[in-house]
Amino acid sequence: MPDELSRAFAFMALGDMFGTNVRPSAFGLAVSSKEVPLRRDSNYLLVDRTGASAVELAREVERLHLRAVFVRDERTGARLEREFSALGWKLHRGVIMAHHREPERSSAVGLVTEVEEQTLRPVRRRTTLDYPWGTPVLADQLLHAKVLISQRVETHFLAVLVAGEVAAYADLYVGDGLAQIEDVLTLEEHRNRGYASALVLHAADQARRAGATLVFLAADAEDWPRQLYERLGFDAIGGYVKFFT
């Protein structure tokens, strides 16, 4: 695994994909957090046994009361896709992108301001509840996870404010020469105004000033923001697959 990619995954395990309980499994590591049991990214089976079948992994997830299977090896993920699909599981293909180049477009990074975690709570809750799968209980746990992450890694909550209200936001995690930009979102009524670009470039600049030699983010491999991040100077350095019910 390339050094940048392995560093990124290790940093994600500390922050965005944290678990308060990490224990060995026959197939890798079982990561769980009783504080936020509904959050997939804190309750998953991290697979390192590349020959395991989807049936074996699904049984292990059920036995350990986890919520997802996380596969970093792209070949293993590709092999398991058909097997998990036959079991009725869903999948998410992700790509890790590192900031390597100057952006192809300029952005008004001065629009971005740092805010308190509580400032973003109402819009985060609204965003979660707008999804078909969003519930009040899940929204509460996702909000609590932000607090838990901020207790584990240095966290900066960034926002674009319009008339004093949050129009767009993002998180920046920094530590040990690395930085991750996460949870970039613009509210629908404020889109197409360059706010997401401003947030990402501001976060990258802030991370560099803090000493980060690797600035990265995780994107949906099949969604349009990936192309935006490429225009902002990010290159794909590897991928992963999550399987879930």
C-alpha cells in the first residue's frame, strides 16, 4: 500500500473512523463504539483476510453486532461485490484523494470562518433528517460522534455564513503532520456559489499552515464532488469499499 494511502487510513482510524473498542477478529479488526452504535463508521469489521467470503464476513458482523464491512484492499472489495449483492447488502465505493496540485480555479476563501461545534448542530441535524434513512436517534448519535472525534484529534469546524446563518460547512482534522477535510456540505438553497470550493481550499491552506505534509479527503468514487476536488488540486491515491445492510 502506498505510503500516503497507509498514512491516510491510519489517521482516519484515529478520527473519522474511530472506535472506542477495537479487538481482533478472525478476519481483521472489529471496531465498535457503544456511545454511537448506529454510526457505521464507528462500528465495522475492518477486513485484512483477503480470502474471506461475504457469507463469512456477514456472519461475523452479525455475531459482533456491527454495522458494516470495511475493505481497504481494492481487489478484495471488487471480488466481494457480487457476493454481498447476492446477500442483499448495499455498498459504498470510496476514494482517498490527496492535495498535490494548485487548484484549477480560484475561490473566495475569505468567506470561510471557524465556528463552534454547536453552531453547526441545527444544520447537521436537518441534513440527516432530510435523508430517507435519517431518524432523530441517528441524528443525535452522528452529532455526538462529532464531539467524540474532536476529543481524539484536533478539530476545526468551518462554515460560510450568509446573513449570520450557516450556508455551508466542513470539518478539518489535524495531527502528526496529516490533515483530513471531511463532511463538506452546502445547503441546497445556497449551492452553485463556490462555497464548497472556498471551504476545501481554506481547509487545505489552514492544514498546511499547521504543518500538515499530507492533506486528504475521502470522497464518493461515483459522485460529482470527486470532479470538483480534482479541479481543486486533489488526486486519487487509492480506494476502499464499505458493505452494509
